[in-house]
Amino acid sequence: MISPRPRFPLSAPVTAPKKGSLTTKQALLTLLIALLISSVAGSIELLSHATNMRQEVQLRVAQQLAIVNGAAAEAAFQLNPDLAHQIAYGLFSDDEVAWVSIRDDFGRALAEFNTPEQAESTWLSQRLFGDILHHQTALLYYMGSDMPEAIVGEIELVLSEGYLTQQFLARIYAVVGFSILEAFILSILVIAFFHVFITRPLLKVHAAIAQTDPNRPGHWPKPALRGHLHDELGHLVDSLDHLLKAFQQGLEQRDQLHHLSNMDGLTGVANRRHFDEFYKQHWYLAQQTQQPLSVIFIDIDNFKKFNDHYGHAMGDETLRAVANALNQCIDPTRDLLARYGGEEFVCVLPGQDHDDAVDVAHCLREAVLSLAIPHAFSSAHSDLTVSMGVASMSAGVLVSAEALIEHADQHLYRAKRLGRNRVETRKRPA
């Protein structure tokens, strides 16, 4: 009896991507890398924005002070508060300025504007703009071509730390938002690319392996991966194909060797070793399931005389012919015919009771007679004959495996004593 083939380890059926799947891991890793890259790029961009914003603010304030310097100097020279007020108010009306003052050369304020409530200073605002908030410049008045410009006062202003920080944060939000959107789009593109060119082909290979019959691994549905014939994926599929075919060849060789180890080399039926395994297994099964089991011992009558007078070559041919004839009376998918030794054969009939076994025994005897092999030296018949002993056990009467074999053997010898070419048994199961 051929033992079942070992299960070939295969993957589970392919399902939709889930947590822990290759697609999910790839997507998460791609998104993480994209976010990391965008974070680094965004940080560099934020530093660049901070530097540019500082330069813009300083340049803008310098330009504004340069523009109003002449008018503010005129107001300071003439001690004209109204004109100073207009100039200071023009500077203060910009939300960027928190405090502005125009003074004469004695330090007296001609005009001054101040934001009543200032936002609290933070480490970020101090880090970014703390050193560029305060601006002060002298007011130069042109006295004449033969005299140098005279300092007639000064203009001083302080920028709004909260306003500048707010403007910078607005830029941060825009940059971060754009970076996140950019990372998401990049991730989608990379995920789609890897899914089409790497993940999907791997899933095809996985599906093909999952669909492989464990008993026929060499006939697996080898996937055709277009565009991957000469790359690593193509080599992977080819390697799997060679491996599975080699495994298939190994299974076939193992089965062939196993079959040969269980087969009688002369007659082609099961040998004694196979009989012992088969009988033991089915005796236990019959005992557990309360099913009948029958055994028939078969012996070729006067076979020693046949060999002595017709020769061993003819004897071997006769053994093969008898085995073939006996095999025609049983169902080889359920029953077993084995060569027990020399000219003896044995039949194991699982699931068949005493009456069924007797019918099979008569079929066996008639099958051998139908061969019409001459045996001039037989004490029973002019042609070759067989004697048989039948023993059965049923659900009502269970006997040990050894006892059942012994009963069949005893009935066989009884058939020989009673003249051969007959079937002997007991009406009541043994």
C-alpha cells in the first residue's frame, strides 16, 4: 500500500490587501519615506524662507526710512509737529510697525505712535526676528552747497514681533501643506509603480503556488510575467519551475521505489511485506468500525511436482499466470492479492463477510482451472488447481489478527487433506 504523499507547503489563497500584507507594508514604507524626504526638504525650505523674510523686512524698512528721511528732516529742522505727525502716521499705518518716533536734535518728540497692546514674545519670534526689530536712523538736512549735511534729529521705529511671526507661520502652513500634498502624490505614484511592476507579479507567483496540487507540484500553473523575462522576477519564476519539477521527479521516483519495495518481483502482485502492512491496517480499521474482514489462503496443488517435471522456468511462468488469473476476481482498489511465499498466495477482503469471501474463493478456483495448464503429476486434477482456506470476522465475532490468519491457514490445510482443488471454511465466522 502506497503511503500518502507529504503535503507540499503552499501559501494561503490570495486575498485583498490587508494589514501585514506586502502591499500594505510597501504603501506604508513608501509614505513614510516620502514624508521623511518632504520633511527634510520642507525644513530646508523653511530655513530659506526665514532668511529671505528677514532680508525682505530689513530691505523694506531701509527703503521706507530712506524715502521719508528728507521730509522728516525738514519737519525736524523747522520744528513742524504737523508734518512730523503725517510722516510718522504714514509709517505706523503699516501693520508691520509697532512703534515709531520722530525727534529733533535735542531728543524732543515731534510725533510718536505706539501700539497699545503687544503680543507676548516667544522663543520662535525672538530666534527669527529678535535682532532686526529695532531700527534707528539720523535725519540729515541739506544746509547749502558750501556746507555739509547736518543732523537735525532722528527717526526710530520698532517692528511688530507678533505680526512678523504671524506672517512667518502663515508661510510655514503653506509650505507644510504643500509638502504633505507633494509627499502624498509622490507616494501614490511610487506605490502604483511598485504595485504594477513588482508587487502584482509577486502576487501572481504567490497565487500560482497556492493553486498548485501538492501531489503534482511539477504541473503548477507557471505565471507568465510580461516584461520580467530577463530580470530577477523572471529568474525567480524559472528557479521555482525547476525546483517544483525536480520535486515532482523526486515524488515519482519515491513512489516507484515504494511500489517496487511492496511488489513481488516474479508475479507482479504484492509481496509479504506489503501484505503485513495492509492486513494490520485493515484489521484495526475493521475492529474500530465494526465492519467484516475476510482472508483467503491459496496454495497451488502439487506445485513441487510441477516444478520437478516441467522445470523451474515453466514453474515461474505458471506462477505469473496464476497470479494474473487470481487478480481478476478481486477489486484491486479495495482488496489485496499478495504472494505469501513459494506457491502460496493470500487475499485480504476488507468489508466483505463470510458469504462474500466464499464467493470470491470459488471465483479464484475457477479462474485457475480456466487457465487449463496441464499437470500430469497432480493428485487432484489433470490441470493445475488450487486449494483455499477462508476465514472471516464480523461485528458480532471479533478475533485477533493472528487468530484470523491462523484460522484461514488451518482451513487451507484441511482443504489439502480432503483432496485439494476445493474451498474449505466454516459456516459460522471464525
